[in-house]
Amino acid sequence: MISDDLLPDGVPGTIPVGNEDNMAVTGVADDSMMDDDESLQVRTMEVPRWLSTLDVTKYLVGHGKKRSLEEEYECTIVISGHGSGTKDPTIPGFHLPHLLVTISGHDVRLIGRLRRVLEDSLIDYVIENTPEPEDHRTPPPSLGRLLYSLALSAANASPKTKDHTPDRTVLARSHYPFYLHTRKSHRDNNTDNNNQRGPPTKRVWMNVMELPQDDDTEEYHGRFLAGKNGSLLEYYRTKFQCRVDIYGVWGEDDADDLMCAPYVLVTSEESKHNVDKCLQFIEHRVREHEEKYGASRRSGKRILKGEME
């Protein structure tokens, strides 16, 4: 259990329950969010359900990290929700099925930088808990899913965001090449090199799609999306200018290395439109496969543009 000094029972000025979802902050503060006054600012960061464990909470703020981060960024950190270890039901986010990180401070720029450090810690956790690949360019299979979740949470922060569709395409840090994620600052919060930044990762348009499961065996289906000898992967690149990665369906080792459910990751350096068109093509192929082979997705089919729910 996380000790009380790691998870205080309350923080002055924390957000009321129910207003958490739209109060995240991106890693770089928007000028429109800057306030000249000294009022307390509160932002949140959601952690995916598949990473919402007590072990992750300890990794983020345990062993003196919480106090060190709070002093460096002049903020207060509270973690609640499933996997937090907190027993106080009055803390915002206590009943959530995933971890909720609440950051309070007077400077949104510092809050944004702290969020970026916590995001990097989550990336580190995935890297450290996945067998090292032979090709150092190849990312851990769960990394793309994490980067998409973090980007979606950050995108929901902007007051200019009108589309809050939960599975929409967003701008995110690229999962590839992987080695860029191993050259971040703050890899050790106790070193004197915390202010040294590593080379930036690319930003790409990104989305993910759930894979169907066999209705009888519950085995995930996804190889059909690659085509014979990877022919469809090349088609996605040439037709839509998209990179498509399929995770969790290439044998026991592939599935064992995955921390989340098997999925499809679609990215493009070109535009959001490219990703959306590629996903539309993939969705139609998945529907055909589900009907033909008796498979389905837990969340159901994805609603495409122009379709009625």
C-alpha cells in the first residue's frame, strides 16, 4: 500500500468530482492558458486501465520521487482511482476504474513540464517491463497504445477542442524509431542531469483499433490485415501514406510481450485525413472478416463518418 506521505488525503483547490476529464494539460503549455494572476491551477492526467496498478503508482511517485518532483516543479501531486492505493473516497477520481493524476500549482508551464516528466516515466515503465528487442528501432508492442492514450488525454484539455469522440485521431509522439524514447531527460530523478533534453521524438497523426476475437476460442484475429507476405502493409503506405502495425497476433511470444489487449496502430506524418481514410478501409475489412469467420470486438464495430450509431 502507498504510504500517506505519498498520497495525501487532500490538496487545497483540487477539482470537484466529475470535472476531471477535461482538465488535462499538454506537455507544452498553450499561451492562451497563461494566467497573470497567482490563482491555483489544477490539471489532470489519465493513465490507461491496463497500466492502472499499484506498481505503476509506486514507479511514478514512490521512493521519494513525489517530494522531489513537487519541489522541483512547485506543484502538488495526488494520485487516485483504481491502483492508487488511496482509501479516501473524498479525493476526486477515487471511484474511477483507472489511475488519475491530479497536479496543482500556480504556473501552468511548470504543470505542463511535470506532466511531460510523468508521461516519460510511464514510457520508461513500459520499456523496462518488456523484453528488449533485437532491433533497437523496434518499439515495445504496448508503447503505441500508451502514446495514443496520453495524446488523447492531452488533446481533451484544450478549450478549443470541440470533438471529444473517444476514438478519434490525434497528434501524438511517434512510437518509431524506438531509440528516441530511451534518450529522455529525467530518466533518474535523483541525478544532476534532469535539465538536459534528449533529441525530440517525431509527432505523427495516430489512432488505434481493437482487434476482433473468435466467438468460440476468444483468439484474436489480426494477421489478415497484413495481407499475404505483407502486401496490405505496403498498400497502406502507398495508398494512404500510413504506417500500420498489428500487435499481439504473431505467436505466443508476441502476445506475452504485450501489456494491453492486441490492437492495430495507424500513424501518418501527412495528415489526420490520411489516418481516418486508412482506418475506414481497415474497418470495412474487419467487418467482413467478423461476418465470415464468427469473430467480434468487445466494444462493437467502430462508427464511421456518415453512419448512424
